[in-house]
Amino acid sequence: MKVVVVGAGAWGTALANLLCQNKNDVTLWGHTPAHIAELQRTKRNERYLPGIDLCGSLKFQTDLATAVLGAECAIIAVPSKGLRAVTAQLGDFTGIAVSVTKGIEFDTGLTMSGVLSQTMPRATACALSGPTLAAEVAKNIPAAIVAANADDQIARTIQTLFLAPNLRVYTSNDLLGVELGGALKNIIAIAAGISDGQGFGDNTKAGLITRAIVEIRRLGVARGASAETFNGLSGLGDLIVTCCSKLSRNRGFGERVGRGEKVPDILASSVSIAEGYPTARSAYKLARQLNIETPIIDETYAMLYEGKNLKQALHDLMSRDLKPEDSI
């Protein structure tokens, strides 16, 4: 298949390399000429994916119109804050558009495939999500992921496209749930990182993850997703790896907050975007609109955007009214 990967960060590069190894005709697009020229010359992306040799037949492009010319599938791997602007240039694309970006647009409350349905109305919007750290996928370490679209045939097409010896791909018809699970878990990963930065233990993180999946599910169901989806790869699976891995950008972001660094300083010094930061604001707004109780998301938002004291946030979480454990 002729494929264009839009976004030359770690995940976009890892997926472009995998698709190229799968014998597809792959072009990787990036917006920075100097960066793309370096990738073309060295066949490495040392800035975002160091130490990985890229497929010899992988092509590179900085002109988006040229990159998508003749492509049957576009993999959208740009940060959520720039996704609308970039994909607005692809309004005439008629193939399959697969979002691998995890976020919720603040102004509209849309997931990334929802944005694609507006900016790429002639394309078929899908999502690919799950517990897949870019560096591990690039090293061919075994992993599993889920391809989502309401149409079984489209989901199976994406499943086949990405299937590799060390990447098992499942399908789901719950596009919204798969995307919400992938987006919301990044907020919780920041909270998990704050816990690490504060020196808390494994009990703390286990409790955090367990209670977080409840409110992720609660918010997702209110938004129209299936509850069962959040028990799967894009929900619980992605939540576990992002909260626990040292490779997780969101957990690392939170750890720096937990150690006392200021959020603006962390943002200014970070090479890659921690998607949980903008998503916290979007999810907080969405929960208010849907009148859904999301205490962990709320306290994470308050710490990131309102400068709330970390110890006060913990106190407010731990001293909430007593209640039975639920699973909804």
C-alpha cells in the first residue's frame, strides 16, 4: 500500500519504519526542512528516536501536497494542538486517515478522528491506539495495539497494514472509546509521575490506576463510548504502561512537577509534547459539561493549570466523602 505518515516525531517515525519494513511504499512528512534533511542523510531520527536505523526505502518529504499524492492511507501523527491546522490542508484526501495522536480538542471536545471528520471530510477516519511506546516498537519488542473503526472491513484493513511479527493488532468498532481511553490515560500518567516525584510507593500508584480507570470509563460512557472498551488495550493497557514506564513522556512530565519544577519551565525544556498537559484542560472542561465526577482529573488539572499545592491536592483526594467501591 502507498502510505504517507504525517509527523516525524518518535511515534510517526517508528510507525513509518514498521510500515516500510512491511514492504509498503512509505513517505514520512515533517514540517522542518533541516530535520527532514538530516533524516534523509543519516537514515536516523536522533532527536526523537535515537539509535534506530531507518528502513533504506523510506522516503522523506516536507511538502505535504507532494507527500500525500497518490497515497491510499494517511497516518496522522502530529501533536494534537497542531492536528487541525495540518490536516486542514488535506481536505481532498479520499483514502483512509488513521489518527495515532491521543488528545481531545479543547474548543470542540472532539477526539482526533472527530477533528479529521471535519478537516478531511472525504477520508475515512480511523484510530490506532494501545500500550505501544515508540522506542520499544522501533526495537521490535513484542507489543499489542488496537485498530478502530465502526466498519469491520476498514478496521481489518488497518489491522493487516500494521500487523508485524512483533506487533499484534486487534480491531474494535468503538472508535470513540478507543480514542478517549488513549487520550485520558495521559492525564493519569502525569498524576502517576507526580506521585513518583513525591517519592510515593507502589501502593499509591496501584490505587491511582485502579480508581482512574473508573473515572475514565465514567467520562467515556457519558460521552457515548462503550464501557467494555476501557478494559482493553486502549484503556487499561495503555494506562498501565504510561503510568509505569520510564519511557513515558507524560509520567516523566509529572515526575518533574512532583519534584518541584514549574510547569512553564518543563514545557520550555521538553523536546516532545506530553499530550496529557493539554488534554487535562480539555477533559476538565468536558467533565463539567457532562456533569461527571472526575476527582483525579480535576486535581491534576488544578495542579497543572491553577498552581494548586501538591500536598493539598493529595489531601483533597484522600479526604473525599466515604463511599462504596464501584466499577462504573
